[in-house]
Amino acid sequence: MLAPWHDFWGCAGGPVARLAPQIRILAGMALFAACLTAPAGTALGAGFIPVVALSWIAVCGVPRRVTKSLVLLGLAMFLPYFLLAPLLVGWRAAIADASAWTRAFTAPWDVFLHGLAGMVVATATAATLSASDLRRGLVALPVPRVFAAVLIQIVHQTSGLQFESKRVAAALAVRGATSGGRTALRVLTSLPQIWLPRIIGHADRIASAMELRGYAESDPCVFGRAAIRTADIASILAALGSLGLATALRCRWIA
Amino acid sequence: MNSRHALAFEDVSVRYESGAVPVLSDVTFSISAGERTAILGLNGSGKTTLLMAAVGLVGHEGGISVCGIPVGRDTVAKVREKIGFLFNVPEDQLLFPLVIEDAAFGLLARGQARGEAYRRAGKALDDLGSGGLAGWPIHKLSHGQKLRVALAGALVTRPPLLLLDEPSAGLDPPGKKALSQVLEGLDAAILVASHDLEFVERLCRRFIAIDDGRIVYDGEDLSAVRRKWGMEDAQAGS
């Protein structure tokens, strides 16, 4: 039984995956912020951002197959922004002023570099966290309990939703005698009538089970806290250092 | 209501909306400690609603008590501590990513130390023939495995009352036999909602049939239920 969503969580096996879960989350957040803060328009900034993102992927130990899919997805998401450049220039300005092209590419380049790096860092961080790690990490951080509980259950229950969606698609394909794109279209149009009520029913039953098993009332740390070691402290300091460097680059404290 | 009863219903009615036709009407029965009873009924007869009412998941009129504790808003937490519950879709009650975490949760939530909780959860899984699944992620399990894990989570706290909703649904014949053998070895009172007559015949000594939310039979003769369902001929021919 394949569950790509669940198989992705915790698939990384690098040194970062051995840190305390809360440190992985915090370091990932700091590096995500660093990638977004560093300026894409300067040579130092444009060098800093990919170095941070690629280094994080490497120390997280994200499998090559996942990294490739991730980068391809990122390129597909952010490269099209460059198509907007001609619209930003305007043909009269393009003829009159060659530097107008440089200016027109600034915004798409910003979006591309920040977006791709941010996505890579966030996904690599998620790849170091299994669903259990995510729960242990979130409950150790000062995040609102409801937010943590909802996020944990979203991750945990998503494979159920995937299978439910596959079952709906299979039933529609068989009963409607369609395949490929037509099935996809039917599934899409059936969302309000078929998929949504099923999902609501599913959510209702899970809510009953949570109530019955005392999920909300239980101590969120029942499964224990991970101990913080020297490597955890060094990692979080390095991540915060990167964020500090990105801030310095943004504020032009480093030319 | 007698405190020796693991579960007692007294003139219980359930309506999902006020003024609507009741899903359960004037249901009265009790189950003694250690007694194994089946609630039988066709689809939509009210079996699941009856179990839900017993744990306070649906409101009711009349009196329900579990081990002498009346089921009410203020007592529902105490009542639930006395009950192990198996939903009819077991995956709905698996709330944690790893099998051992899910099985141990009931003990951890009651303040049991982690090592001891995991040891007992491992034993509960072992007893159900699922000891090898302890480190597995829930989403990798088959239906039958999920059912056993859910049951381990319900049994691990050693509750005096087990409420099982369609526990044999989706199990193969050896799986059903193994499940009934495990349940037979427990001291707890068991109420099984099912329409699997073969399974409940193996497990239970008492049968309560409900139809349209009313008890229509309460006794030890399963053939009476078969006759009601028009299955006597099929049984004789098989």
C-alpha cells in the first residue's frame, strides 16, 4: 500500500534527522527566514540564498529522488514568473532603454530565488520529521495547543483522505466507464456532492474517537520530550547565525 | 440501578433532533460483570447509536449507568475510564502515527510511566497476535491489523466493560476465530453490536435483538433471532 504523503515525512536520514525534533523545526524556520530575508538583488545575497538551501538539503540527508522532484516542482512553480517580465517592460521602454529589461527581471528573480529556496528549506525540514517527531517537536515548542493538535492530525489523517479520494475516483471511473482526464474532471466536479460529505463524515467520526479517548484532555507531552544535546545547541546557533548574516546582508551592514 | 451491573439501560430513548422519531425507544436491559452479550440488528436498527449512548457520545432520555456510575455530563469522563470502545471503522480511532504509541496512549493519558505503558501496550499487541507491528506506522496496516491495534488500545487499560461495534466486519474466517478466542479469554463484560451471527454465536451466551430502535428479543436462543430474520431455512440447509 503506497502512501507518498506519509512516506515523505521522515524520509531524510542526514545528521539533522538525529537532532531533537523541536530543534529541527526551529532551525528549519530560522533558515527559511534567512532565505527570505537575504536580498536576491546583490551578488552576495544571490550567492548566500542557494548556498543555505543546498547546504540544508545536504545535512538533512533528503533522498536524491525527493530532491529532484522538489527542485522540478519549484522550477515549475517559480520559473513562469519570468514570463511576466515583458509585460513589466512595455515595448516602447524596451526599445528606448536597455536597462529597463534588467529592472523588469528584478521582481521575477526575487520571487524565483526566494520562493525556490524557501520551498526547498521547508520541505527538507519536513523530510527530517516523521509524524511522531512532528508531534514531539510541536508539543515541546510554545505553540498554541489547538494549533499543534490540528496540524498533527492533518498530517496523520491525510493518507486516509488520499485513499478516500482514490476510492471515489475508482468508483467514478468504473461506474461512469471513463478513464484518464475525463475521470479527473468527474472527480473534480463531484467534490461538493460526493467527496465533501464523505470527508465531513470521516472528520465527525474522528472527532468522536478523539473525545472518547480523551485526546484533548491528555498531557501533550505524554510521549516524552527529547533531550537537548550539544549538537542541538550548535545547530540552532548555526541556523540563527545564518539568519543574522541574512539580516546583515539585507541591511547592507555587509557590502 | 445495580452497581454489580457492568452496563444498565433503563427506559432509554435517543433522538438525534428534538421532536424527531426516536432512534432508540424505551430500551431496558443490563449486563452483569464478565457477561458477554450481543446486540443484534439489521442495518439502521440502532445498534451503533446504543453503543454511542453508553459512552455519552449521543444524548439520551432515561437512565444509563456503567459500573454503577450514571452516564451524564459531569460523569462522562469517569464512565469512559471504565470502557474500552471499538468503533465500526477502526482506523477512525487510531490517532497516533505509530502502532505502539496508539496502543499505549490510554495508559499514558492516565499518568502511567512511559516505559511501563509501552511494555503493557506491547503485551496487549502480543496477546492479539500483533506484537510484530509495534514499530509500524499506522498507515501501512491492513484493515484487520488496524482492527487489532484499535482493540489493543481499548484493552490495554483493562476496562471492566468492552463495547465493540461490528468487530468482525472485514475479517477473514481465521481472523474472526482468533478474535473471538482473544475476547473469550477476557474478564471484562463485553457488548458486541453485530449482524454476524456466526461470530456472536461463538463468543456470546446472550443475544439481544433490536429492530427500529426497540428490543424485540432478549435471551439465549440465537435461532429465535435467525427465525426473525427469516434465516432459519438457510441455516437448516447449510
